[in-house]
Amino acid sequence: MKGCPYTIGMAEPIKTDDASAFAEAFYGELFAIVKTSLAAGAAGAPLVLDLSPAVIPARKALHGQCHNRPDAFGRWLLPLLYQRVQQPLVVQTVEPAMAKRIQEIARTLKALPSDTPTEMRDQLLAILDKEPAVPAQLRPNRYGTFV
């Protein structure tokens, strides 16, 4: 199964302003973790990230916003980060020129009519084989989508 191995869940519905406080704190910390991990990693090497610490400041933000409200008992405990253990999140940096090539091919494939021959689509994808070759896991499919 592909896709992001992380999911954020709440035990019950929360108010919009609580969700905004959570998201601001969570994503701020999450991107700080990613930035720090990428800076510390070897160039071009995949990194396995642990994003679970990003929930801590989000819970603190909810606690700060909710602790005086009578209807919000324990609301700061609601956000949970679920992770599929079998599939950690692996991040790989991509040079900007390569990323641009990948996106251009994907856009071109998406723009083609649905009856475009498979051979033509494969010829477009073959452009990604030219040096520097694009790794298979970073390539779009024949229809320009990333699986």
C-alpha cells in the first residue's frame, strides 16, 4: 500500500478555532522536523522520519486554548498520530532541475488525450531515463499521476 503512512485522528469533533490552533502548531513542528532531518542527512540519501513529536506542541496549543472552557475537558488529549509500522515515511531530496523534468513530463502526460497510444506515453517517460536518470519511485505513471 502506498501513500502517507501517517494519519491524524480525533476522538470526537472539535471546534474550528481548536482545529486551527492544532494545525498551526502541528504543521509548524512537522516542517521543522523535516527541515532539520533533511539538513542533517546525506545528500541524495533517503531519510526515514519520525513525525510523532509534532503532536506535542499541537496538544499544548489545544490545552492553552481549551483549559478554561467547561466543555473542553481533556480536549487537548484528542489529537493522535497513527502510523503504519510496516511503512515508515521515507523522504528523498531531489535536485530542482530533476524535479522540474519530472513535473514537465507528468503535466504533458496528463494533457494527452485518453486515446493516446501507450507507445507514445512510454516514449515520453523514456525522457526520464536520460542522465541524470530519475529513480523509478519518483516517476509518474503513463497518465502523469504519481502512485
